[in-house]
Amino acid sequence: MKEKLMLLIVYDATENEYTISNHNLEPYQATQFIEEWQPHLKSGCSFMPLDQQRRHKTPDAQNCRACRDQVRHSSGLQPPPKFRRRTQ
């Protein structure tokens, strides 16, 4: 049976930008993460879960080219949002 994985982005609708929050999550992990962190997002931002086609090998989701490609091809957002690195 194929493992189902999720990629989470934070989409800022006011700026049409996204940051990559996490990848390689099982569905229950993605749900828990969203429930915990959604209240902390600024106004205009929301989590967007995307189905991953395969496990991404890059450990840090912020540096994962496969994540950015996935968002570009499967987010359904028009116009396509710009990628923005998360600042600490």
C-alpha cells in the first residue's frame, strides 16, 4: 500500500505569497499541526495542505525544490503565488 503524505504551505492571500511549513507528514500529523498553529497565523494567512506524490528527500522543507515544484503544479492558485522563505 502506498504511503499517503502531505505538504503544508502557509498562503498569504493579501500578498499572494507562500512559505513552506512542513512536508512528508502523514495526514493525521498534518491535521494536528494545522489545529495547533492555525490560531497563530496573521490575518490573511491560512494553511493549505497538498497531497505529496512521493516522499521528499531534502530534510528541511524550506530548502526543498520538490516542495516548490509541487506547489507550482498542484496548488490551483491563480495567479501562481511567489515563494517566500520563512524568517525566524
